[in-house]
Amino acid sequence: MNPNSYPKFSLGEKITAEQKSFFDENGFIHFEGVATAEEVQAIIESTEKIQEKWISDGVKKINGVPIKYGVDENNKQIVHRFPFTSNYSEPIHKFVNSNRVSCLKVLLPEGARIAENEKDGVIFNHYVNTPMSNFRQMGWHTDSMRDIFYGKKVLPMLNVGLYLDSSSSDKGGLRIIPGTHKQNMFSMLFKKAYFLNNDEDKNEMLVDAKAGDMVVHDGRIWHRVAMSPHMGAASRRRVMYIPIILGKFMPKDESSSTPFYHHFQKLVK
């Protein structure tokens, strides 16, 4: 695979043998045009309504998970990171429970499930590069580190990213290191300084996605989000992440405590 490009796929009723083979080897897969323009717009509008209510009500946490607030290019308060969004948005809930997501379970061992009410639920990230932004980039990390803070064995998981804005290097963009989902535990823990390291890696690959595309990555793979070279609206990057997991069912509710790993979110700006 060329380090500057990779094959993109179409998503049908089920995952093909070729698609599964590509994912197993590289730890990610990119499907083009999964959501329609109408679905993308409905999801965006629903998150704007959630944002308005949470700001108005002064909501700080959902099921123990902190909401990340910031300021946009118009000096307006916004939500940068929305947890458990499918519980507050019918368009998101509908997409999350569609066959386009459930068919991905075959990429994991038997027993995989969509974690709408576990971990941080379905996350909606809104990056924008402004002087007052609290979410312009995200340093190197793996998603599976969360399992360690929960005192759990690290199990395979998927993070299913639905792009609501087109995202390439002009938006900073997702950078991944293909194949690192096969690394040993020591490398997963210590290969890079979690969230503090934003440096380019010679083996990283830019994920160049359009609005409506879906990019699936293994939770054990190293990835980061680079900062956009642009400011304001030109830097806006909105992506929804759907977790598909294995292991013991551990639902969250309003009495749930804040997981320790969320203290690291303060490092993400």
C-alpha cells in the first residue's frame, strides 16, 4: 500500500472477504458515500439543538462523561465533544442502528455489540481552529487505552467514524499508522506520549474523507488529528464516532462516576 494513498471501498449489505482482509491487515477501512447529504444535514441540525439545550441548561456531564465546551470563530460558546449523542438525537439513533453499522460487527469476534450506552456512547466531535478553541487537534493515542483505566483486559474494538464535513489536510485530518493494531501491549502503552505528542510520524497516513464517508478503525491502532492550517469556519471538522465493542456489558447512567482517563482530555486543545 502506497504511504500516500489507500484503496477506498463501497459498503453493501455485508462486508466482503476482500474488505475484511484489508481491515485485518491494516487496522482501518474507508467506505465512501455511506450517508446521504440529507442524513448528514439532519445529524448536524440535531446536534445543534442538543448544543443549544446543554448550554442553556448548563449541563456539565452526561452519564459521568464531561462535555467539552469551547468558543467558535464567532466568539460563540459551542460544544466540542458530545457524549452519548444517540440518546438525544433521533437521526443519530436511526443511523447507528442501521445495517450500515451493524454489518460491521463481523470485523470483530462473535458477540460484538454497538455501545450506545457504554464507555462514552456515540461521540460527536466538532473541531474548529480559533484562538479560543478548546478542540483544534488531538495528539497520538489509541482508543483501547480506556479499557486499562476500567481495569479490563484490552479487547478488540471498532470506532466507526461518520464524516459530517469533508476532511483532508486542509482540516488537519485524521492520521493513522496502519498495522499498529497488531502491536504488543508495551508498544500500545509507551510507543508515544498519549495526547502530548502531535509530531508527524514517517509511517502515518492521512485519511482523506468526504462528508457522508465512513472510516472504521481498530481501537488498538495509533492515530491523531492534526491541526488545520486554516482558522475559523475553513477549519471546521465534524465527525461522529460509534463504538462497537466486546466483553462484559457495562452500561452508564446519570449516577456513573467520571472515568479517570477523562482527566487527559484537558491536554486536548
